[in-house]
Amino acid sequence: MQIATVVRQQIVALLLLALFSAVAAASMHESSSSSLDSHHDRAAAFLNERAAAGHTNNWAVLVATSKYWFNYRHTANTLAMYRSVKRLGIPDSNIILMLADDMACNTRNPFPGTVFHNTKREINVYGENIEVDYRGSEVTVENFLRVLTGRFPEHVPRSKRLLSDDRSNILVYMTGHGGDEFLKFQDSEEISSRDIADAFEQMWQKRRYNEIMFVIDTCQANTMYSTFYSPHILACGSAALGETSYSHHADPVLGVAVVDRFTYHALEFLESVRPDSSATIADFFKVFDWSALSSTFGYRDDLFGRDIKQVRLTEFFGNVQPIELLEPRVVEDSEARAQLVQRVLNAYRTEEPEVSKVAPLVSDSSTDSSSWQSKFTLIPPTPFVHNKAYWSVIGTIAVLTATLVVLESLKR
Amino acid sequence: MPWALCLYIVVIAGVGLPVWWRTTTIYRASLPCELLVAPTGSESDQLPLAIQVVLDPALLLDAQKRPSAEFSVSDLERALHSQAHEHARTLSSKVAFRPVVSVITTQTNERIAHTIEEMARALNANSNAGDGHLSTQKIAEQIDPPYFFAANMTPGSGTVFVVADARLPRIVVGSSRLLIANLFPSAAATEPIETIVARVLFEQMADVGATSLSYDQPDDTLAKQAEQNSGDALRARRTFSTASSFEVLFTLALGAGSSSSASSSYWDPRAIYAALRPFLAAVSVDDAPTVSSQIIYEAQPLVTPTFDKKLNAFVLRPDQLQHFVNSQDWGLGFSTHNNPVVNLLVFEPPPELRPLLLLDATGHPAAQNGFLIPRWGGVLVVNPTADQAVELSEICSVLLAQLRLLMGLRTQRSRMTELDTVHVLLPRQLAGLTDFEHDSLLRSRWLEHLASARHSLKSFCQLLDTIPNMVVSDELQRKVDVARAAMGQANSAMQRNALHEAYSLSKRTAHIAEAVFFDSNALSLLYFPEDNKYAIYVPLFAPAGLPILVAVVKALRQWRAAAAAPSA
């Protein structure tokens, strides 16, 4: 009798719990789908107001979200991309590389100072000259979102910032371990597709890009771009929902898989591309068929608004600078000024070079315009009340207490 | 038992729930979003254009050939207003110009009187000196009023001197903020003088396209603009944004084999800076740019030139120039500040590749052997030979011309509508830009800054709608208030025609609005998806709720047992 009561009560409790979570899940789902619809409408409206043709600069954000020796292939993936965009002309100052960077000098690496992406070890993707902007444990969800949204504390140096403008084309490449609409960051946290979508929206709102190409190589990668809603974004991924993104092959000497299939084939294609190549995005996408990947390659160009057959690969992977030749009128103009300039130069040369002449050559302008800022003291970060670890501890304690209370009260 | 239960419920509901709610709610100070997101129709920016007309009999001295025509101020006003109307219609940005015309006839002001005297004397002196038209050079030397007067002329205003002289062109745009309108009709004149004056005044004073702005404009305006007026679209593409200050980097890139000793003979960054400093100071207004220089040895462009037999030179086509700059190896773009860098690069090809010429689209050598890269900088290729050295003054004048374009200025010549009737004089100062241009630059940047500030605040409000997890602190609220106040001040300063003050205030506004948008604390709660929330709160609420449920069930059972006992 006593046992039956306990069982009955437990069933009731479980049912209530199930009901509660079902209601919660339903309401959550409803809210997200309705907001998505409105975003789609807005995105469609935005597509009409296409910015005047062309970008003037290129940026790349390359992220490997895993660390440790057994994830060698993710580092190799990212470095393969790094090598390609650098070779095609994007300077290091315009590349944000986020990498655990624990492979080249790993004690288990029999070829110190190198990272190879195939067993033939032809191309050392670590290269001679590498600039890792976010290293080791700096590769966090927060830092990644800060890079995208530009919300930095003031002391963050230029090399860690994505200083793009409304004329920037940005390549975002991510690789690591992921699942349905999430990507793990170094086994400690994860980013959801929603977070990236919101970050892109923040960039769009501030006109911090002209176009974005989002490339992701992870399991169930195609779920990662499903929630994007900002315009001018082209996204592609290596595996559909429920599919694994496979590695290409393992190196018996290293003892680990060295590269993922998607990136292996991407690099193979990119190696044949020169900075003045006319290869298009569509050509690039043709590489990724089922026989090459053993997973379903997917892409999304509904937000992009341009035909990918018309878009050159170098618009994202390269740094083709538009140029303007000087008009003859400008020349007349400058010729007329030459006399004046000559006079200044003569005056300059006749003067004795003084120390005071040298000083203003490099004038520091960093002290300006901060006067208003002095009125505002820096606000300490708000306590992270939603911290998961905190709440799981509280939850566990609460569950234990509750169980004891229930048992006690039933015993009585 | 029921009392214990009630107390438990009271504690949970009265203390636990509020504490939970207070500690987990995302704090959002209220922002005046309705005001910021409001449709922009009402807030079109008003730009006053103060114009003074000097109508003095002393200036109309060509007695025997005295023109029958009179200068009508009301006609000028009408023409100005129709110009303003035209601008409002065609210009993509929401700008309304408000011309204000005042007339100076009597010699009330000593300075004006003095200038009128000076100018009358100059005209007199010239009227004695034979017939025929005066050259631009001569006009610049003799008629353009003395600089001391111009320097004192109010920034932001324009002065029209009405004269009558057969040998002057119809319109002379002076180096300072003045314009000489010649009443004497020329044979080619088809339009009344007032219309021409109004048009030239608008060209000089209301050229507000010098911005990098491509937002805060109605739908697809830019696309239309690109079709209609590719010049403006190109200008917007190459102009550096001025919301922050900028840096200038002079680079001399020497091809392999160019001996450094020979190069250093003409490369003198200090001299270049001396030549460009007046211009840089003028365009940066109150925020001097950081200037640095470097020399790159063994510089190798990413493209190899081909030999052209006809030109007897090595050549590069325009499509090759797109890959010319080797940013990877040349170490450009590394700066310690976060400001944009204006690169001015001079390339000296290796001796075996000289002379190196850049071709234009038609296959002819391009003017000045240089090109621009929008929002990046300018490149100039020099070919020094044994017997012909490179003149630094040539380099400087090309760099100056490139800088002018990168800062959003037009070339003076391109603005000269009728070569015969309108003469534009080059500035006497060495700044490289006229006072009219400087005023226009301030006006267009004022517009850009305010539009950018408004856009930042508006987008921030829209983001708050889109992303419900964003925190809005009290500090942020205060910053928004400061930004709005500064915006109002910038506007009222402009209405008072205090150009410099309006400019600095607008810049401040843009800075604060930027700080609001990029507030680093707004990110703290961004990544917290809904499903995590439920996963976390269910284990919290279930244990708190379970004892209540159990107790209620027990209480009910006891109550039923108690109710059943008497009947038994």
C-alpha cells in the first residue's frame, strides 16, 4: 500500500513535469518560428536596396573551435583556409584567425613546427609566417561574438578587431564539432546558429559588411545557417541535418586524421585559383558532391540576392582592389598646384631643420575626443545570473533537497 | 499541517519567486526609442546658406559702356530658391537648403568699405590698361581681394560683388568666399546673370556629396544614383569616413635593384609632409592625423608588366592594377590605432623594368602614371633615369590631387560649368582647397555625422526589438541622452551658421552614438537560448513545487479521511 502510494505520487510528479516542459517547449517553438517569419519579410524588403555595386576591401574570420591533439584535423582545416586567403591576397591585418594553435608545437607532433593537411605532407599549412589573433583559451563564444559585433572593451588592439565597413566582403569560416544548430567551442561551451544570426544582424544594422560568405565544416553543418535572416549573406555547409561530416584520411605517422573531407576538397580547388582567376562560387560548389564528402553539401543563397554563377570566388577569398585611374582633369589640377607645392618645398629646404619641425610629424591623436568619455566610468560587467554551471549546481541541490523532503514527508 | 503548507507556499510565492524574477530579469533602462525610430520625413536637415550681395556704385564704374541691365536681388533670391528646390528633389539625402540673402549697399562696415575701395581701384587700374580680356592669372593677381579680408569673412557665408567691366568674365569665383558677378553682358550670354550666380553659388557652397555615406537613404536610392550619376557613386565609394580621425602613411616601395642611395635623393617624407600639411590640417579640421612613413626594399608587385614595343616601355593594364599592391609582403595596414589608414604609395620599379607605364582602358598611358584605390589610398609609379631625376614637387602635387579625391573633394576644373563665363581661381593659400570647398566639406560631414549618429541609435533600438536578451544599462541610457542633446546642439549651431562649432558637435554626436551601439556590456547576455532557460529552470522549480504538491495531496487525503470518519 505504502509503496503503491509512493509510486502513484511519483507518476503524478513526473506527469506534471512532463506537462510543464511540453508547454514550455511549445511556447518556445512558437515564438521562434513567428519571429523568423517577420525576419524573412524584412530581409526580402532589404534585398531591394542593394548597395551601389562593389566592395573595396576583404576580410576573413577563420575559426577552429576545438583543441587537443585528436582534433588535429580542425586546425589543419582552418590553416588550409588561412593559407588560401593569404595566397589570394588578403593581408594578415584583415584576417582574424582564431585557433587553439596547439598542434605545431605539440609534443606528440613528430614534425615540430608544421601542420600538414595530407599524408604526402606536401603543403605545410602552418607556413612560414602566421599570425594567430585569438589563441588557445581565447577562442571562446564571447570573443567570437565580440569580433563579429565589434563590441570590444577599449583596450583591445587593432589586430583583434574586425574593422570592416559598408564596403567589406567578409569570409567567415568555422570548423569544429557541432550538432543540430550548435557548434561546440573547445568542449566547454557552445554557440547556437541563432547567436551567429543575431551577430550578423547587428553587423548589418551598423553596415559593417557589404556581403558575407559563411562557410562551415562540421557535423550537421547546414543547420547552422538555417536561422540567418540578414541580407547579403551566402552560406554553405558540409553536412545536412543528422549527417556526419567525415574526415578525409588519417596519417599513420601522426596517428590522427589530418583533414576533413570538405576542406580537403575546398583546398584542392583553391590551390588552382590565382588572384586574377575568374572561377565563380558556383564552380567552387560543384566540387562538393556526395562522392567527395559522403554527406550532403548544402548552401543558401536566398538572402544573398545575386546569382552565384556570376560571383567570382576572389570576391570573398581574394583581395581584388577596385582602382580608379586619375582623370586628365585631375592632372591639370595637380599641375596648376605644382608651382605652389614647389614654393613650399623650397621654403622647407631653405629652412634649417629643427627639432620642432620633426616633432609634429608624428602627432598623437589618441588623446582627442575622449573628453566626453571621462564623464562615463566603465561599467563592471553585469553578473552572469544565467550562468549554466551556477544554476545546475543550484538545481542539483534543489533536486536532492526536494527528494529528501518528499521521502521524509511520506515516511511520516 | 495546513498552516505549515500555507507558510511554505507563502515563502515560495512571496519571497522565492520575486527574488528569482528580480535576479534573472534582463535589465533594460528605457530608451526614447519611439523618438529615434520615428519616420525620418520630419527631420530633414536644414542647411542655411548665408549670402551677402555687395551692390556698390563704386564698383559699377565702366561709365561710358554702362550696361542697361541692373542686378536684381529678388531675382537672385528666386533663382536660389529654385536651385534649393531642385537640390531637394534630386539629391538623395534628405537635405533642405535655406538660402538667406542680405544686401550690402552702404559702406556701413569699415572692412567691407575698404575692400570695395581696393577692388574699385584694381578695376580702375585695369580699365586703363588697354582692351581685351584679362587672363585668369591677372585676375587672380589683381582683382581677387586681399587675403586679410577674406580670412575674416564669416565661414559658411558667401559674398557676391556685383561689378561691370567689359574685360572680366561673367563670373569669377574668388579664392576666398567670394564671387564676382559681371553685369556687362557678353555675346554668348543667354541666361540672366542672377541665374548663373545662383547656380555657381550652389555648386560652390552646397556640394554636400563629400561623404562616404551609403545608408540612411530611402530605398534603392543608391542603385538609382549609381545609374544616374556614376560620379557621385564613385565619390561615395572612395571617400574615407570621417567619423573617426585617420592616419596617413607615406610609403616608398623600391623594386629589386633600385639602389637606396639614389632613391633617398628625392624621397624626403618630411618635405612631403611639409607640402601636404596645410591640406591635411584643413581637411582634418581640429583632429590632426597621425603621419608616418616607410621605405620597402625589394618590393615586388603581384603582377608582372609586359613590354610594349610601340611605347617602348613596360606596361600594366587597368585589370592588372587591381592586383598591383602586395599588401601581404609590403607590410601595409599595420597600425597601432583603430583609425582608417590613408596609404600614399610611390613605387619605383626595378631598373630592368623601366620605364613602367600604366595604361588606361583605351590602351594609352594613364595620366600621371598613378591610380587610386577607393578607401585605401593612392599609388604613383615613378621612373627615375640617370639623367632625369624625379622632382619631389611633382610627386607632392599628384599625392595632393589623390588626397583631395580620397577626402571627397572634386577637382576644381570639373566643377567649372562654362569655361568661358565662369573662372574659378585657385586658392592662394597652400592648403590645396578653397574656402568654399572647406565650408562644403564641413557641411557634408556635418550631414554625415548626424546621419550616422541617427542611424546608430535607430539600429540599436531595432536590435533591442529583434534580440530580446540585450541588456540596457543606466549608463547606456545616459549616453543616449547625451547623444540626443549633442545632436540638438549640433543642429542649432548649424542654424546659427556657426560651421566649425556645428561640425565639432556633430562629430561628438557621432562618437557617442557609436559608443552606444558598440557598448561592450550589451553583449553579456546575448548567447542564452530559450531551450537552455527551460533546461535550467525546470530542475529549480520542480523540487520547489513538488513538496507543495505532495503536501496538498496529503492534506486532501487527510481531509477526505476526516470527512469519511463521522459517517462511518
